[in-house]
Amino acid sequence: MSREDLGGRHPKGSQYEELRRLLVQPERREIEAIRSRVEDPKKRAKDVASVLPEAVRASATEGDDLGRALSPTLEGAIRTSIRKDPRTFADLLFPVMGPAIRRSIAHALKDLIQNLNQALEHSFSLRGLRWRLEAVRTGKSFGEVVLAHTLVYRVEELFLIHRETGLVLGHLADPDVRTRDAGLVSGMLTAIQDFVKESFDVDGQETLHTMEVGGLDVWVDQGPGAVLAAVIRGEAPQSLHGLLRETLEEIHARFSEELEAFEGDASPFQPAEGLMEPCLRAQQEAPGRRVSPLLVLLPVLAAVLLCWWGIREWSGARRARLITEALAGEPGIELLKTQRRGGTIHLRGLRDPFSSDPDSVLRGRGFDSENVRYEWREYLSLDGPVVLRRARRILGAPPMVRLEYAGGVLTASGAAEAGWILRARDLALLVPGVTRYEDGGLSSGDEALFDASKAEIEGARLFFSGTTAALEEGQEPVLEDLSLAIRHLFQAAESLGVGVRVLAVGHTDPSGSEETNESLSLERARSVRRALVARGTPEERIGVSGMGSSRPSEGVDPGVEPHRLRRVTFRIVEPSGGGDGA
């Protein structure tokens, strides 16, 4: 089909242009709008401003590339701002830097005083004691008082001041002092210099060199471009004037161009503070060579303490050795280790249950066992005395029976009832350590057994602690033997047809009132009765009585220690005999 057949019109006609306009015009408008926004600086800036905050936030999450990119620009801007007007930047930093500097100086000064106070804390001289009293009286720290008394002189501050403008070029201060406002000091010095010149009509080159303010001296050295002022406490030597003058001359030599071109920026003069630093010097009083009496006494005191400690250690070691020797030789006791901890002796070892009580052994040797501690493990001893005690307990030997042991042979002699003799033959070989039993020396006799049991019972003594009804330690073997003797007594009395009772009689020492002593003595007798009943003695056949302290020496040797009066004794009585029976 040809172009003419398409409605008879050429495609480049007005209709074709209209169609193209309809199809392309919207995109063209958008492209024109985009081009206008891109090429117009104001619109482009507005577009960037709208997305910049979000872009900065997004960049922060991706790393610190943005900070590194902006850093040179920001540093340059700050540097330009400071050069243009340093006061603006100083005003901005003033609220932050001022408190920070003051706080730092306060902390440094406090640390210095504390360190000095600690260093002199242990001073023993009389002068040191006087200074310490002065510190208490005035409320100052000890370090401040010492510094005030020993200081000859000290350059506390140095000010380098521009001569023409009066502005501070450099400022140094001793770290031990509270600094002053440099600008205020500079203004004061400049004002005083002007006052002197105008009031006294002095030559323009003349100036004030020294002035006194309270307890401080201010020395001023003036050069053609700068003034060096030193704030001094104490009496400084005149040689300091020469040092200040030399320092000022060197500053002029090194900073002559900067002094001539000075317009308010003091940063070029910062190296000058290094030249000023040697002028910050101080001198303290040399310590005296006299030796304090307290320092002489100190070695003596140390020697006395050393001797006391040595004697105490020697005495403790000797006591531990004697106690160890006393127990080491006791049958049925094997010591394995002895230790001293402070004033206490710790003993560890093996002990047979039928061996002697360690506390009783030590008291018998004259040792106080209060500070002795034991750690025992039971074992079976074959020592003769221990085997003999074990045999007497297991066999229940009557008082009239004498047992002997040697080389594994247990020998019995004396008098006993027929029933006991037969039982002993069955039990003797069961005693550990006994390999043979011989009783050819035994005879049967109830009357002899009765008398022997009675003698043993009436000779028994049980002792008590303090003002109580509690038995002393180590009384268990006595109770066991007493219980066995009472049992044999009753058996023999039954065979003889005799009715008897055992009377427990309590006693006290005379320290308390008679009423209290009678009550305590009766309670002690009852305590013994309860112990015997617990071991199988019939309660109805034991009577009790309390004598108080009315018969203190009954059954006791004259001159015995008072604690041996606190006891219970025994008597054998007929059924109608004395005692409360309760």
C-alpha cells in the first residue's frame, strides 16, 4: 500500500505534528524542569539541603569517610576564624576551659599536699611534733606548715608581658601554688608603672623594679619589647636578678621580630616559656644534723621488742617440747605432729581409749592444759599398762583381785567370788594383747570381796568445776571403777546376807554462803547418783547428803588446793542410814 492510500494525506502534515506533540511533550517538560533544577545554583542548593541531613546520618552508619573528608575543611575554617578574631574563639571556650583548668590545678595541689603529708607522717623530731601541733591548731595540713617553716624562697609565678600593649605573652607557675589571673596581674603592673612615671616625673626609660604585696615580692625586669615579672615568696638572693635579666635578653634575641609585629596573638611566644622555666626555682632550709631523742629511743625500743619476742618464742618452744615429751612417754599415746600457732599448742596423734587422760597427765606434770588442743585417732595399744587397764575393765575385776601383765601373760591373784572366777577364765583370752591367763593365786571369799569393795568405794573422790554441779574433765574412769566396785559390794553383801546402801556426800569450798553451799553440795551428790544409775546401779540403793562447807577437810589432806574441796565422797551405811534417799 502506498502513502497516498493512507487517507490521501502525507504523514508530515499538521496531523503528524500534532500526534508527535501529544506523544513527546510531557517528557520534554520533565526534562526541561530537571535541567532547570540542575543548572540553577539556588534550586540545586535547595535540593541538596533537603537530602543532606539524611545523607549525613546514612554516612555515619557506613563508616568515618565523611569525617575524614570534612576534617581539612573544618580545620581550615577554624584556623581562619582564629586568625581573623581570636577573641571570638576564646569567648566560646571560656565557659569550658576556665572551670577545667581550675579543677585540674586544685586536684594537683591537693595531691601534692597529701603526698608531702604522707612523706612526713612518721617524723619523730621534736620540731616535727611542734609543727604537727601547729597544724592541728591552725587547721592547715601538716605539709603546708612544714613548707612554711622550711622555705627560704620560691619563685611562684613568671609573667612575660608585651611592653607596649600590656598583654600577657607567656605565663608559668610553680605546680605547688595557686595561680593568679595573668591578665589581671599584667594590667595591675602596667597601671603601677604608668602611675610611677606620671606621679614622680621619672625618665621614660626608668621603671619600677621591685614591689611588695603582702608576703610576696614582685621583681620586674624591663626590655625594649617585653617585661618579665617574677612573683617571689621569701628572701631571694640578688643573683636571681641576673638570671631574670639574662632570660629576658635571650627572649628579645630570639623573638625580636615577633615582638615588633605583635598584634594580639601570643601563640608565637609559646616557646618562650621554655626559656622562662629555669627561673622557677626554690630553696628550702637544709635539715639539721641533730638527732632527735625519739630517734635514739626507736632502736632501743626495737631491741626490747626483739628480745621480748625472742624470749616469748623460746619459752613457747620450750613449753611445747616439754609437753610433747610428757605425753610421748605415756602408754597408749603416740604423738605424730606438734605445732605452735600463736599461744596455742596443737597436738595430733594416736590414742588408745584405755590410756590416761592427756589433760590429767599434763596437770600431774605441772602444765596448764588450757591452751593445748588435741586431734586424736583411736588405735589399739599393746603397752602393758594399757592392756592391764583394758583387762580390768573387760573382766570387771573386784577390788580384792590383783592383776599383773607381762609378755602377753595376764595373772590374777587375791580373793573373788566363785562366779567371777569362772567368768574371768572365759573372757581373759578375749582381751587384746593377752595370750595366756593364769589365776592359780585366786581364792573364793565373799567377806574379803565385801571389805575390799567397801574400802575402794569409801576411798573414791569425784571433783567438780567452780561453783557448779558439773564434774571436772577426766572423771569418767573414776566413775567406771566406782560403779564396778558398788556392783561387787552388792554381790558380796547378798552372798553374806548383809543389807547395805551407798551414801553420796557432797561438799563445797567455803567461798559461798552456808545456805548456798548446802544446796550446791546436795545437788552435786544427786548429780553423782544420776551418773551411777545410768551405769546400772539401782537408784534405791544410793542415798545422797549435802554437807556444804561445814566439814571442809574431811577426807582431804591438810593444805590442799581449794578446788579439791569441791567434791563428793562416799560412805557404806545400813538401810536405815542417813541421807535424803531421794
